[in-house]
Amino acid sequence: MQTYITPWFKFWVQSNKELFDLMTDEQIGRTIRAALNYCESGSTPDLQALDKIEQASFKRLCNNIDEAAESYRARSKAGQENGKQGGRGNKSTRPCRMMKPND
């Protein structure tokens, strides 16, 4: 099973489109691949292998990835804590809000 620092990240179209419009398809591909590898392993690629605009775009994506990773860790920790306390009750044992007590 692959370990990710985060299984998702936000891709803000407006802010990334501005940089991506200045890049070739090859540059965009290298940037996205570097971002996906960063999501997967958490290790920063050799930035010298990327040109200046690729580095700038990658750093912008890394900020989004780091934010998503922090959110993912916090949600995972909360889920673990809730699980230690027994988690959510079964639906059959929880009272239904729609039911009225018999008079």
C-alpha cells in the first residue's frame, strides 16, 4: 500500500492558470509530475532540474499540498480519537428525530 503525505490537494485554477499559460506542455508536465511525486513521498525534487517558471509553479503547488496534508492529518487524528471513544453509534440504537413518542 502506497503511503502519501496527502491523497489530495486543492488546485486553484485561477492562480495556476496564470503561470501555466506562460509554460509549454512539457514544462507543465514536469511541474505536475514533481507535485504528484511530492504528494506521494513528501520529498522535494531536485529543483535544479526544473527551470525558473517550473520552480515557481511547483512551489505554489507545494503550498496547496502542504495545506492539504495538514488538513488530512488533523481529520485523520480526529477520526482516530473518535474511534478510540467507540465511534459513531449504530443507526438502530440512535433515536430517530422524526419519530414522536406514543401518548
